[in-house]
Amino acid sequence: MDRNENIHLWLLEEDQKKRRAHISEMNDQGPANQHRTIAYQLSFERRTVSAGENKQQTFISADLEQLLKKKADLEAELHRLDDQLRILDAQAEFLCGKIIQEIRKQNQEKEQAVYHLHERIAEMETRLGQYNEEES
């Protein structure tokens, strides 16, 4: 049972308790009025309960409709946000790929520079070795 049904049943139970208490009071008035009063009270209470139930059912229906509309709106927003999240994830993945490519390019350029420096150092060491041999 949901919360609205529990509330509805509780209200009905409270109404029944009130009716029983009222009938009990009427019974205490005396036997002559007892039969007529109880019959009148029961018919009045049936109309009151019926009208009250209809009003309560209307409120419950309105609340339920409002909650269902809110649920539908929230579900639509959830789907919209999920779509945005997928788009943003794809954009982030694309941008990360671009960043990785750029970093690889920079690393290759640095590796080339380091390689050329090693070659120049080796060449200079060779020249230095040749220069030292010529002087000796």
C-alpha cells in the first residue's frame, strides 16, 4: 500500500470511530428516540461519508495526477541529462585524444632534438679525439 492509501484508510477508520461514539451517545438518550435517531444518523453519515469520500478521492486523484506529472517531468529531464552526459563524454574523449596526439608530437620533437644533440656530441667527441691525435 502506498502512503495515500494508508492515509485514506486511517481517515475512514477515524470516521467510523466517531460514528460509533455518536451512536453510543444517541443510545444513551433514551429508548423512545433511539430507533428514529439511529436510523437518521446512519443515513446522514452515509451521505456525509460518501460526500467526504468523493471529496477525499478527488484530492487523492489530484495529488496522484500531480505526482505522476512530476514523475514524468523528472524522467524526461533524466533522459535529457543522460543525453547531455553522453555528448559531453564523447567531447571529452575526443579532446583527450587530441591532447594525447599533441603531447606525442611534442615528445617526438623533443626526442628528435635529443637525438640530434647526441649526434652532435658524438661528432664533437670524434673531432676532439682527432684534434688530440694531431697534437700528439
